[in-house]
Amino acid sequence: MPLTTERRKELEGRGGEIYRTALKENRKLKEPEQEELRMIERELDRDEYDRTYGGEPAGRGEASRARFVAGMEKRGRERGERRGEIRTYKPGEKLSEGRGPEWGGRGLGAYVRGRVTGKWDGAEEHRTMTEGTPSAGGFLVPTPLSLQVIDLMRNQSQVVNAGAVSVPMTAATLAMARVGSDVTATWRAELAPITYSDNQIEKVMFIAKTLAAGAKISVELIEDSQNIDEVVSNSIAQALALELDRACLYGAGGAVTPLGIKNQPGVTITPVNGAPATLGWTPFSTAIAKLMSFNFRGPFGAIYSARTAGELDAMKDTLGQPLRQPDLVAGMAKFVSNQVPNNLAGGSPPGNVSSDIFVAQWDQAMIGMRTELTMEVSRVAADSASSAFTNLEVWIRAYLRADLQLAHPQAFNVLTGIM
């Protein structure tokens, strides 16, 4: 049987504690710690199987799980993966690939309707997947449906659309390596010693942070709406995507949120202090050239606010024609996000009216994604202002866990002081 939510949190918390202790003491993991982590991973792996396939009859579970693992490894080899490696997912690729059969049935709204009303018309597969679970309190979305919502959220994230890769996390923490400085090559004479560069292989640690979204929906709407799937799925996915973008760009780090790109050490910060109409396309060209000086070759992309997008679009030359983009800028993808604010301090003259432009080779951004979405549905929840019971509503709370790390911070250049 699948683990309880409390047991999963306990295991994940213990795994994160072991890693954090080793990092704090600046040492490698001790053998007993490694063995404890292996036991935690095995228990979480067994739970992942049970959640995906609903368990096995007594006496057959281990053999079936072995076949499950062998099948996953075979699919990994077919995709060019090596045993023990972690696959990253590019924009447009689905996290659901390789994690059991892809979900093609009814969506999150039908799941909510069935949970609230007991009516599973057109969504009998949801009822089958949720048999035997409690009828009140919190419910874990079935894995295929969870992945569908996560992929929908990724499709709406501008950071992901720009090129950031997604890294599935099967536990609360995940360690990955990155190159801290470039390797250099030198010519040598016969019998002369080789000159070794001081490139540094660093370890980056994903630590899953909790991202939550809530919605209040009338019971009448859930019972009567014909497009409940689209409304519920899109609204939750959009809320999660917007906050994921904000955290990836500006997150303060620490125990609650990821450390955003602008706050990451090693990222280039370039004050430009001016309006696009005055600056033209020069800051973009300079930013790309800076990235190229660090041996990045693109593709490059920029994320900026809607205000900046309008100002860039309005730029004209001396003849009143739209200002031509230089070749480097024209070849760069451009994305608009309202998570880039227009009321930042700085600029010239100084004031709380400036904005940023993020120019980067975005595939160097890695979003660690716990491939599990937990959703709680309640008709009796309440807060200081109202209650679901009194208002004849359904309150939905959905959360997932994610983190951001940069494969190479020098692939990012933040232009500040955009007026």
C-alpha cells in the first residue's frame, strides 16, 4: 500500500537533514548516512510504484517491482540515458514520459466533481483510481493526473518556455554536479609535463520548497459546468506557473523559496539606467556579447515586463520606421512576464519605477520538480473571513515542491534600471 503523506514527509525530511548536515560540516557523507539514504530511497521508490500501479497481490510485489524497475531502465536506455543518470526535460517534453502510461482521460475538474458530489459520469477511471481512499480531508491526485497538471503548469511558465530544463526529483533533495570554471587546453613538448587547469567541479543541491495555490468554487458551478476540467486545471496551473516564474527570477532563497536568478552568485548584473527609447537595442547586444565572452553560444532569450515590451515595440528610427534589430538581437527569443515588476528601486533618475531584463542561455537554468501534486478538497474548510460550508463552496488547495539551480551562473545577465 502507498505510504501516508506523513510518512513520505518524514522520509523526505530526514533525507534533507542528512544532506544539510554534511554540507554544513563541509564533509562527505559518512557510510552510515549513505546507507540510511539508500534505505530512504528504496522505500520512496516502492511507494512510487504503488502509487502508479496500485500495488500487487500478496507475495508478488517485489518481483513485480523488479520488472517495473527493469522496464524503466530499458526505456531509459532507449532514450540514450545511462544507469544512474538523471534525465532532464526540455520545454515541450513531458515529465509524464517514461513514468507509466500517459494520461489521456478527464482532467482535474472531473476529479474534483467526483470527489465532491460522488458523480463520476464520464470519469469512471478516476473513481477506479481513488477507490479505498478516505472520503474527507486531503486527497493525493493520482500520479498520471498529477503529471498532467504539472506539465500544463510548465507549459504556462515563461522561464520554462524560454528554455529552462526540468529535473525530476524523486526525493526531497537531489545533488547534481556543475563545472565551476572552464577547462583550458595547452600544447606541450615531448616529455614535458601536462599543465592542468584549475577547473572546479561543484556540487549543487536541490532542496524542494513547497509551492501552493488555492481556489474557492461554488458547488453549483462544479455540479453544472460543462467545462469544469478546463477551468480548474488551467486556473491552478496558471497560479502555480506565475509564482514559479517569480521565484525563479527573484526568489529570496532560504527555507521557504528558491534562490532566484537575480540573487544567485556568479550571475552578471548590468545597470543600464535608461528607457528603451533612449537606449535602443544596444543593451541587448552588449548583454549577449558578454555571454558569448564566457563561451556561451546560445540560443539566447530575454524575459521582460509587458511595459518594456510595449516600449521596445514603439522604438522608431529617424524616419519614423520601426527600429531595426541587430542580428544578435533578432536571433534572440523574447518572452513577456508580468512577474517582472516595473516598480523596482534604482534607475536614472532614481525612483521606484524601474524594471529588469533577463538575458540568458536559458537551458543553463534547472528547475528541480517533485513529480507529485497533492490536492486537498473540502466543503467545510474555513478562515477568518468565511467558510466553505456557510457559502456552499468547495475549497481546493493544491501544492507541489520545486527548487531552482543554475548549471552555469555566467550564462545569465540581468539588465537593471530599465525605465
